Amino acid sequence: MRIAVVSAPAVRKPPPDYITGLVKGMSSMGHRVDIIDAWTEDGFRLPGYEYIVVAAEPNSFFSGKIPQPVSKVLTSGSALVGKKSAAFIKKSGLFTNRAISNLMKTMEKEGMIINWSDILFDGPHAEAMGKRIGA
């Protein structure tokens, strides 16, 4: 299965360990996985994927908001209505549950069907979660 992982860390940086863990887990199950950086890329390639994973971090320790580039990437990727997807938030701060709720609302606003959401703790935990996608 072709899977896109939209990487949205709180600040612009290379993919963190939880993103690489997700990709490693999904790739080990035979999926073709591409990372799309929400800070630098647009979402025009997203309709070409069978499954879309959005992995983000809350903006700060005391915030339940998600980074603004997430909505930018999802709105620029037209034809996302009905796409199967997963929403993941990196555990950090007091309002992680609010952040995953905000992420899911943003994805559902674009018409995506979220069939899995979870909170990621670190790279090995993310890799274990990645092995379950598409299984």
C-alpha cells in the first residue's frame, strides 16, 4: 500500500524519531512510505496515496493547538474526501488529548476518514504502531 506520512513537528526541523519510527514500522510490513514535511512541502501529492498518516506535535508544552502547516498541507491537497487516514500526536505537555482532538477535527474538515488515532511516546513505540497500519 502507498502511504504518505505528513510530518508536522512543532518547529521546522528534520523528521524526529517518532516519524522515522513510524516509517520504519510501516516499511517493514511491505508498504511504500513517503514522508511529506508540512513545513516545506505542499499537499498536492496527497491524493495519489491510498492511506495518509498525519503525525504532529502540540505547539508548546501548555498548548493543545497543532502547527498551522498541517491545515495548509491538507487544504492544498484536493480530493482528500473519503481517504483513509490515521492521526498521531507526540506526547508532550499537558494538553496532548486536546491536541489530538484538534488534529482530528482538522483532518475531518477536509473529508478524511480517520480509522485510527493514538498518542506516540517515542521512536520504538511509534515503530510498533507503524507495524499495525494496514495489517
